[in-house]
Amino acid sequence: MADPQVEQNEDRRLVAAARSGDTAAFEELVRSHQHEVYGLAIRLTGNRELAADVAQEALVRAWKALPNFRGDSAFSTWLYRITVNVAWTRKRQAARRSARSLDEIGDIVEADSIGPEQAGEAADLRGRIRRALDQLPAGQRTLVVLKDVEGWTHGEIADTLGISVSAAKVRLHRAHMKLRTLLKEHR
Amino acid sequence: MSRLRCRKVRLVLPAHVFGGRSLSRRDEAHLGQCLVCQADAATYRSMQTALRSLHDEGADAPPWLVEKVMATLGLPERRQRKGALVAAAVLVASAAVAVWGRRRLRPVG
Ligand SMILES: [Zn+2]
């Protein structure tokens, strides 16, 4: 299913069925969106294990919240918003619960995702940016990932995180400056 | 090269590179001549490219994810089923007691 319009129509049909309690329809939705949700979670958290937990919780929450989904946005957009909120909550909990450093978490992803075949300048830069991202405070990381990696608008970010557009812009600006400093350190 | 201008330009560079905000003429002129600010702008540009490229690094969800999600959704159902089993067991037990009681009450002979 490459055509986004066809995909959205299919989603709409499945959502309608799932809303009336059809778990098989919901399973279809989970199947078709699981990789996107997990990918977003991993970029937001920088940790595979945590990302899997986040994806699972987000999908379960989506099922529970489905009666409230009015279809104002695409199902995928709605689902990604839930994922962002779960990731945000989990990261804060994790930061409180354990003293495990973000660098360590970053190393896990690094070791998993970078193979020798990916060597080269671009991969090197990606590695450095990932390490730098891991050192950003969770709030700043969320903004950078949503804006610069996922391509969300300031408005979408502000909406999802419950902040004003200007606050989103100011925080993003700070995050960019901080990221640049960190990137220089990782040279 | 004015240090003050450097500081000013570096403050607006992220919004210029990431947000496409245009520079003032003086800032533009400074950027055209200042190697330090140019290097900074180049860093932001490569940051932007690297960040965008992270999106294309697809990560497959773990193979157990769908099953686990669906199993979690089924929890209340399973609880209901368990509840129904308990209720059925109670019914059977009370029926047995009733039968046993009736048997006992049945006059002998
Ligand atoms: Zn300068």
C-alpha cells in the first residue's frame, strides 16, 4: 500500500470497525503502524528496550482512547501524538528512577544500529549527532526529534506537548545551540 | 571582524538555517566575510542533514509487539472468562449441595 490516500481510507475503515469493538480490525491497524510507532519511539528515547515499551503502551492506549478519536486528523497522526506523550512520560519516569546515564543508553543504540558497512562520513556524522542528542535534556530532545527528524510544524509540536508555539520556538532555538556545542565536543 | 557582530550573527544562525529566517543585510555581509561564522553555519547545516537522515534509518518493531499488544487488550475479556468460570463453579457446587441436601432429605425406605 504505497498510496497515502488509499492507506488513509483503509485506516478509516479499520478505525470505524475497531471503534465498534472489532479487535481483528484493530490488530490490522497495529500491524500496519507498529514499525512507524516503534521508529518514532526509538528516536525519541534513544533506547530500544524503552522504545518497545513505549510502542506497546501507546498502542494499548490508542485502543482505549479509540472511542474519543473523532477523526479530525489522520489515525497515524493521532497515534504518533499518543506515542510522543507516552515517550515523554516514560523518559521522565526513567530519569527519576535510575541513575543510568543517557550516554550509556546511547551506546546501546549505537552498538545495535551501526555496522561496519555503514562506515563513512555520513554514518560518522549520524553517530555523532546521535550521541549529542542523547546528551540533550529530554524536553529539548523531544523538540529536536519532532521538528528536525520527523518534520512536524511548530504548531503540531505545541499542540501535542501542550505548550505555546512561541515557547516551542524558543526551546528549539536553545536546543539547536546546545546541540551544536555538543556536536563540536564529539568531533 | 567585529566580535559583537559575530555574537549577534551566531544567535540568529539556527533560525536562519533551520527556520529559513532571513538575515539582515549587515549580518549577511558579515557572514560573507567571517570564516568563524561561516564554520558555524556549516555546522548547523550538517546538523540539519544528519538529523533528517535519522528519519530514514528504519527500525523494525520487535516481532512480539503485535501479539503482546493484542494480549493486553484481551486482558479484561480473559478476566471476564475467569469470572464466568468461577461463577459456573459456584453454580455447580451449589447444585451439588442442593442435590446432596435433597438426597439427605429423601426419606429412607
Ligand atoms: Zn563572525
